Amino acid sequence: MLLAAGNPEPAVATFVFGPAAGSQMAATRIRLAKTQEVVALAKMADGSIVQTSATVKVTIGGCGG
């Protein structure tokens, strides 16, 4: 699950992998309302939860700078 607390709808993406998934990896593009921290949560096969986060800078027009 990807969360962006600064967005009007914080839960921006959810991915579900079944036992037949060879590689459990996902990629996506999301639109953010402003510069903010994006959090990724993953529930592992043993039931544990792993979390990581990164600050994503949003620029006017989306062209960098």
C-alpha cells in the first residue's frame, strides 16, 4: 500500500500478490498535491509488516526545477 498524507485521498495505491506471482514487485505513477512524504507498507508472507518512506518534491508544472 502507498500512502500520501498530504493528498485529499491518502491511500493512493494498493497491490496484492498471490502465491503464483514470481516476482513480487510493483511500479506506479501517482499525482501528489504538494511536496510530501510517501509511505510504502508491505505485509510479508510471515504476517510481519515492513515500512519505508521517502520525501517526494512536487514542482509546479511537473517539469522539475
